[in-house]
Amino acid sequence: MKLPALVSKMAVDLIQHLAAQFVLFQKMAKTQPLDNLPPLAKANVPLLHVCASLDPWFKDNTLEVEKLYKKLGGKVEVIVKKGEGHYPLAPEDPAPVVDFITRAAM
């Protein structure tokens, strides 16, 4: 395959992938994340949420998800970065995240 044809095929593949992601996003946007918790808890899917104490959605979203998921019998772990706002990229110490993943994989 010549380079222009390869690039063209790659572009088509990328567009198809992005279109599929957009459709999935549209479907997900029609339901609230809280509505998706019961099947996850029933399937014993552990949740990990890394967030920050100054995030404007901390109380209304994170704490609500944690409370509801536990009520549904699910396992949830919340790692809170103190004094940070929205978009904390990672906890200072990655060990708790690694431990969570290791426990969940067993």
C-alpha cells in the first residue's frame, strides 16, 4: 500500500473510531452516573475515585457516589487530595492506587 492510501485509510479508521466514541458519549450523557451504580455494585466492581477537597463537585458527586455505592453493597475507595481543586492529576503517593488495583485484580 502506498503512503497516500495508507494515510487515507488511517484517517478513515480514525474518523470511524471517533464517530463510535461520540455515539457512546451521547448514550452515556442521557443517563446520570448515579443511575449506573446498581449494576456495577451487583457485579462486585470496586470503584476508586481520586479527587480533591476543594473540587466544587466533591460533596454533591463524590460523597454521594460513595454513600450510595456502599449502600448498594459495593466497595468504593476515595482518595482525597487536601487543598486542591478540580483536576488533581494523581495523588502524591501512587501506592494507594497501585494497592487498589492489585487488590481488585485478585
